[in-house]
Amino acid sequence: MLLIALTASIVVLVPAKAYAACCGWRVTERYYSDATLTTQVGTCFDDECAGTYTCTGTQTAYETATQTCCDRCLQ
């Protein structure tokens, strides 16, 4: 019984993943003409911190996305 309580306490003390403290994201989506991802034809930028979403060019099914944290939460 003591082992179960100790194990539960240790699990609670394990730090969360790094992205758990992020409250807002900046996401950049890049769109390409085909599956080779060599010719970029469009871009969308979603800035949750500024509340903006803008796109230029053409959106296709061939996309890559990157995200960065733009706002940290207080813990």
C-alpha cells in the first residue's frame, strides 16, 4: 500500500512536456505544387497571440507546417 502511494507521488512530481506551458502558437503552413515539396505555391501564417490568420498564394494538399510558442503560461 505504501509503495502505491509513493509511486503516485513520484508520478505527480515528474515535469510535464516542454510545450505544455505554451498558451499561444505561431504556425506557418507552406503549400507546394506536388508531393516532392520543391515548388512552394502558398503560405498561411496563424498567429494565435496576435489573433491573426493570413494566407498568400494557393493552398494545396501538399503542405508542411512549423510552430513556435509565442506566449508562455504562468504555472
